[in-house]
Amino acid sequence: MSLSPAELLLSYLDGQRAHVLGAIEGLDEQDLRRPVLPSGWSCLSLVNHLAKDVEVFWFQGVVAGRPAAQGGNDEPDGWQLPEDVEAAAVVAGYREAVREANRIIRATPLDSAAAWWPDYFPDRHRDLQQTVLHVLTETATHAGHLDAARELIDGRTWLVL
């Protein structure tokens, strides 16, 4: 049975989302919060970024047009993770953002125009398909970042040839 174009895109996106979760699986709270690169981000702050700035922003804000998900220049970005937020809550938030994004993707034709577009982004996506491809690219890129961070933390690698 062949997949529809939307199902195919979603399957690839879900594969990268699973890679993100797999890359952090088994890390304790301390290791999830420990920055290992000079830029200072942690695995947990990257997952928080993917939840808020990627899944929520692009699908709930841009595609569905929900004002609360659109953020703004005065809103803290997902990279800013308060110390009192538990790792389990961040991971649960990512999973929930993915569930809602998938619901929106499944309910929206691929050629649908964005319901809202931020005026501070000059290159507008023409439709949902371009937004999914953008999110797929960003998620895959960050999955690779998590692979590198994980290898620096405890030597674990995702794929070894």
C-alpha cells in the first residue's frame, strides 16, 4: 500500500522526532541540563526549543493561526529553560506539541496557505507542504546536534556503520 504525499511527509517527520527522543533516552536530569558545546545549549533546552519554537509555532501558530502560539519578539524563546522545569515536563510538552501538530497536519490539505505569517520572516512558505518540509529539516538538523551532544556526554552514538 502506498502512502499519500501527506502521510509520507508525516512519516519522515515522525522518524526525525523519534530520533530526537531516542538521542536523549536514558540521560539523567543532570546530563540533560549540562551544556557540552561552547554555545551553552543543553539537550533539554534543545528539546524545549523544538516543542515551542518549532512544533507549536509552525503548526499551531502559522498553519492553524492560533494567536497564543504565534509568540512575539518580546516572548522568551524555547532555548530559555527555567531551572525549575523538570525534564519529564519538557519531554511531555514535546510529545504533546507533536500530537497536536500531527492532528493539524492530518486535518489540513498540503496546499493550504498559512493562516498567519510573522512579519519578521521575509520568505513566506506558500503552503503546508513547505512548512512540513521546513520543520522536517529543522528537526533533522537538531537531531544531529543531539547526536553530537550525546556522544560528548557519554559516548553513545545513534548510528554506527
